[in-house]
Amino acid sequence: MNPKPNIVNLPVYKPGKPIDEVKKELGLSEVIKLASNENPYGASPRSKEAILAELENLYLYPDGSAVELTAALANRLGVNSDNIIFGCGSDEIIALIARAFFLKGDETIMADQTFSVYKSNAEIEGAVSIEVPLVNGTHDLDGMLARITDRTKVIWICNPNNPTGTIVPEEALVSFLAAVPSNVMVVLDEAYCEYVTDLSYSNGIQLLNRFKNLVVLRTFSKIYGLAAMRIGYGVASPEIISLINKVREPFNTSRLAQAAALAALNDQDHVEECRRLNSAGIVQLQGEFKRLGLESFPAHGNFIMVDVRKPATEVFDALMRKGIIVRAGHQVYPTYIRVTVGSAEQNKVFITALEQTLIEYGVRA
């Protein structure tokens, strides 16, 4: 069997370790997962009710075009239905963009420490990834502009950036978009946008009429608490959406996911409460990091990237033995871990375990 040569050495995406696996592996009865930026408060009760009601229809194929959900989302966002495409998580929209637009040898620009799925999907299609170093954990927009060539097809901006949690302010983003050639697509990944409270943050949807080469990605996996349902979406011009739809599989989102997402849209009180609790959690964790003498990046999503001043993979292992799963292994930041903002109690347990670990490693007396 002869695969594409460009995928042979492609790394396999590694998700956060599952709770049950860690329990079994280490003989633990209690484990807290703060590795995958899941919402600790879960989905809206309305979504759960919608899922239960939809169980009667498991024998039916889903609506391949998600017509009802698309109309409801279009109404909420203030766009037309033909501006929207749904996917099995926003990850699938990334894969579809790569499938629809990249030819072998095309170039694509991204940060050197950002969501890894941009690079992997580009390279599956034979595109060349140009990685521009972050500056203080934030996208270097001028540096990205400087790397544009006549072979550039797509630029990826993760805002807030995963894993650093930093944002690109609206003024800087608009200036950047105005400078990008109109034939170069800019994908603005706003997976964590609902968590942001900073007033300088942009709303990518409101920029679509001005920049026809812009695609905005969002998801129901994060603040809506529907990660298990795997449903996300892209918003762009009808022309771009039509092209992406040409490479989309017919039934790429399930009936359960569509029903849950529709119900979630109708419970914005739940979203507001999750945003409030997350903001309080950020304050809690940042205060503890300051007490421990640890530096962290400004946090605008539902996670914080913190420098533990020791090899992060070692701290990851030590925390896991204490029943706390976080994220490590960031190539550009080898002493940083990324921790999801949990509930107040989960955060407290994490900090206790982290402090014990730092003492063990001689970082804190």
C-alpha cells in the first residue's frame, strides 16, 4: 500500500487523555480533566431535552443541509442562510477548506504555535505551511503580511489563539485584513469568541460584508458545552460557502447534534452564565499563579497558558499522577502548560496539586 508521500511523517493529533484511561492507568478513583477546553458546566438543559426527544428518530438520516438550524443561526448572526455551512465540529470546516482550495505547492500562513489542525490539513493536501513566530504569545500580523507571496492561498488567524489564549484587537485585525490581497483567503477561527469580555475584541461576523475573502469559524463545542455532539460552522460569502459545500459529505452532522445546537441557540441565559463563571475562574487562577510566582499569558478563552518553569511534560506527568489532566508538549513553549478553566472547586484542586508539584521540583519552597 502506497500512501501519499506527504502524510507518511505527519504527526497524529493527540487529544487530551480521557478520564477513564487515566483512572485505569494510575489506579485513581477521582480525576479532573482540564486538558481539552471543555465547558465544566455542561450543555443547556434545553439541549439535553432536545437530544432525548430526537432519540425517536434515530432510524432517519439527518437533514444534510441542516435547514432549520441554519435558518435559526442565520437569524441570530444577522446573515443569510447561504452564508453558513455546518461541519462535524469546526475542525471539519478546516479540513473542507483545505480540500477545496489547496493544490500541491500552494502556501498557507499561520502562527508557529496555534491550532495544529490548520497545518496538518494543509499538508495532507500537499500545501506548504509557513509558520510565523508569535510575539508575546500573539499573532505577528505584520510578520504574516511579509510572508505573503503569489503562492499564498490561505492565512489562518486563531482568535483567541489556541493555546496561548491571546487575542488580536479589532483595530489591528481590520488593518491586517485591508492589507491582505483579495485573492488570499483569511480564516478567522473564533472557537472561543463567546468567552471574550475584552472590549477591543472584534466580531468577525460583522467584518464579512467588508472583506469578501474572510471566513469565520465557530463551534458549539466550547461555551455551548456540546463537544460530544461534534458540530461547528463556518460563515462566509455565498460564493465561498458554495465551493466548500462541493467537497462536504452528504450527512456530516447528526440529527442529535442539530437538535442540540438549535436548542442551545435558544438558551442564551446559559451562555451568559457560563461566560460569567469562566471570567471568575480566570481571575481565580491568575491570582493563584501570581501567588506562586508564575507568569501566564492574558487569558481570553476558557483556558490559561502558564509557565511552570520546569519541563512541561514532567509537570504534566506529575499532575496526572495526582489526578489532574492538563495539556503540555507545546514546542515553542516547552515550560508552559495549558489548563482549562474549571469550576471554582476544580480550579482549587488543580492549584493544590500544582503547588505540591512545584515544591517537589524545587520551584517553590
